[in-house]
Amino acid sequence: MHDIGEMNLFATIVHVIDREADSVFHLRQWSAAEFSYIVRGGDDRIVRWRGEQVNCRKIKTQLEMEEAFHRSREVTIKGKRGVQSIAETEIILNRPARRKVDGRSVFVPGEALR
């Protein structure tokens, strides 16, 4: 990420992160470094949403009930036609990160991320 930022490209760089690399510790590092990124995270992630701690699966269900999703585009999924729908909402990632220290898992508190 640092190396790409130093290339002086003529466009805004947005890093796309898959859920295998979405650790809270790294998200906080990237945010502190002011990188722009978008994360495809797991639906079991616990976040603060509308004043309560919930998993992302519950958020998706609630947004569906509120009809917040809108059709974005047609897509092909494993050779079959489908439709991509998108909704937008704000979440806060506020739990401590988990790191390995001397072979043990420890919690590392940090700034909440919006």
C-alpha cells in the first residue's frame, strides 16, 4: 500500500480487501495511514449499528425489510445470470483487535472505525 501511494498516480487509489485479510488490527493501521480501502468482510463480523452490537447478517436482513437495497446491475455468477443489489448504511467497528504475542492470543484495544 505504501509503495503504490508513492507512485504518484493520477487517480485516487482505493485498495480492495477480501475477508481473509480484514483483521481489525490491520484495518486500524490502514485507517491511521489514511489509505482508502473497501472491505468484503464476513457476515458474522460483530459491529455497532444503530446503537447496538449486531452481526452483519442481521444488518442485511433489516435493510432488506426496510427495502433499502436498490438494483445496481446484472452480473454473471458461476456462469448464471444474476442481479447485484446495493444498500448503504453506517457501521462502527469498535471491538479490540486480536493479536498473537508469544504464542498467546491477546486483545489490543484501539480507536473505533466508522
